[in-house]
Amino acid sequence: MASGAAAACEAMQGGIPGGGGGLVAEALRVLALGDGLAQNLLGTTACLLVLCTFSMASMRRLRLVAIASNLAFIGYAWSLGLWPILLLHSVLLPLNLLRLVQMGRARRRPRPVLVGPGRGLGWSWMRH
């Protein structure tokens, strides 16, 4: 897809009388092909967000950061045509959203969980 856009830009540069397209053609080339900076920033941001999820003590915050990471990875993968990564994060995004909604419902009407050998009530899973 990018090579077609590059060919169109080259054709436009040569096809404009008096000189080559200049600024418009260059802008189209950058938009079509990218200079890589925006893609690298998006990919780096997505990776840093994944790294942040490993430091989260709160499950709610973890899901929120994971959702942001999924969105960043979807944009990154789409811009580079990385279909396996796009597919993975397109599946993980609704899953993270679903779990976040379920956690919100559980916060409103908490139910005790039986844990341990004595089967006592535990609320440790509700850490915020």
C-alpha cells in the first residue's frame, strides 16, 4: 500500500508543470509513508504502557492502563501492517473493557469470597 502512495507522489511531482509538486508532494509522502517517528513513538508508548501494567497493585488501574496499551498497539500495528499484533490487541481490548465493567459492577454490590482452609470470608480481591 505504501509503495502505491509513493508512486503517486512521484507521479505528482513529475506531473505538475513548472516544477515538481514540492511541498504538497512532500506532505503527501510523509503522510503516506511516514518518516517513522510517529510510528516509533506510538510503539514505544505502547511498550511503556505494558511495562507499567506489571507495576500496578490495583486491578482497576491495571485494566485502565492495559486498555490504553491495547489502543496504542492497535494504532501502531495498523500503521505498519503488523496483522498478528493488530489481531491480538483487537481481541484483548474488548476483553479488558469487559473485565473493567465487571469489576465496576462487583464494586457496587460486593459478594464475599470463600478462601483458605477455614473457608473464611476474604475481601483481598477487592483492592482498589
